[in-house]
Amino acid sequence: MLKDIHMLFILLSVGGFISRIILVQFKPAWLQPKIAKIAPHVIDTILLLSGIGLVFQGNWMAGEYGWILTKLVMLIAYIGLGVVAMRSVGIKRWGAFVLALVCFGYIISVAVTKHGFI
């Protein structure tokens, strides 16, 4: 069940990120309500907590855990690029957005294969 929750919040998180980038570009006023500012933080917190729960539930720390560190490093890069994408304009916004999605794709790849660069 925890894995299902984690996967649901992965979809909500990346879907929300893509939606917010589109809205900040074309309809920034739609991002002003309080719920639009709070919801991403709630979703990402639940996502992170469920991920931590899965690490301990699966006892991943007992064996090879380089892939978990890889996911953590890429998560930090994804967050940083997401912040740049949300706060920038023009080509810088879209470049950061694409790179953030590349990081997200790599995180998914590492999660499936359990192989990372660390």
C-alpha cells in the first residue's frame, strides 16, 4: 500500500510541476490562491515521507544502497532546476524545465533498475 501511495504522489508531483510551469507562463494569476501555493508542498512532503518509508520498509539500507543516494542527488537537482524554472523567464525557464524533467526521468529509471551512478 505504501508503494501505491508513493506512486500516486509521484504522478501528482510531476503533474503538478508541469501544470504550474504552464500556468506561470500563460495564466500566472491562477497560481495566486493559497491552495495553489500550499498543495505542491503537501504533495511533495507526502511523496518524500512515503519514499523514506519504502526505504526502511524494504530494508534497502542493509544492502547495496548507491541507487538510493543517486535518487537523492537527482532529487536535489530536480528541485533546484524546478525552482529555477518557476522563477525564471524565457529560454532559461524552459531549459531548466526540460532538465528537471530529465532528472525526473532518470530518477524513475534508477528506481526501476536499482542502478545509479553512486
